Amino acid sequence: MPDESKPKKWWEALLLYPPLLVALGGGLATAVPAIWQEYKAYKLGVTTARLHSVEEQERLWTKNVHCLAMRPVYTITISEGVEVGVILCSSGDALLKYQRAPDVVTYSWVAFPQPHRGTTLPDAKALDLQHPVTRVVFGGTRCVMLQGQMVLWVLYRDEVSADDCRIEYIATVSGRLAQRRDVACALCDT
């Protein structure tokens, strides 16, 4: 007499033993996205860890390419052949240009941070019609301190007099300015 309790086909085993089905299905459900990410990274010629960053840069280039024809490049020359430039788009995104030597130039987009809920932003198309105003702000860093997830950045308001400072509290997680106030420059001497 044949044993009726044993499955005859492979799919019957899956139906009789649901944990086996879950184990195999769970493995496939997590393996397929991981394999797809590896494939996309391979096609782009980057590591999987950099894939999200590369895709974000591609998205920002597509979104802002029209901006490059309408905006000036603000450049700071640090030394012979070393420059940092920025193009500010009305979307709020910024294209940074890094030149470490005359033949070594890279560009990198910085996305505009997501605003807090309830914050209203100006219309980007209306900003395109405005003429940018260039403002040079003098000052320098007096000292910087990291306390937990907060950066305390003390800046000279005017480097010539060097007696007027302000402190900025910046959250390291979000990069947002939490507070700004005037302080004595001697704060950094302690």
C-alpha cells in the first residue's frame, strides 16, 4: 500500500508545508530587489553603495538642465587653478563646481532641502524673472565645536574689528540652522 501522507509532486510539498513556502518566498522577495540594484550599479559602473547618490545626481541634472542657461556662475578662486563655483537655480537646487587643478573639474548637484510642513515656498517661475543680487559677506570662522548632534559655529561678523561675533547652532542630522544669536568672541577662548 503506497504512503498517501507524502507529497508526490514538488508543489504539493509547498502546499503541505507552508513554512517552506514562506522561507523560499521571503528569500526571493528580498533577493530580487538586491540583484536588480547590483545590476543597475554594474551598468552605471559604480558600487552599489553609491547607486542612490548617482541616481539622485541624474535626477537633478534632468530637472535643472534648463537653469544652466539662465543663471550666472559665482566663482571663488582659492589659488592658481583651484576654484569653487556655484550656480543657484530657482528650484532651490545648486550646482557646485570643484576645480582642484586646471584639468581636474567635477560638478555636483545639491538638492534643496525639503521644507518643514506648513512652509510655503516662492514660485520658482517667478524667481526666474528676477535679477539675482550679489552680496559679499565678510567674516570668518572663530571656532567650531561639535556637541552631540549639534554644531556650534562661531563666526566673526567683521574680521577687521574681530570683536563682533555670532553663533549658529546647526543640527548635524538635518543640516538645518536651529538658532543664531550674537555672542562675545571670547567664547572661543575658553
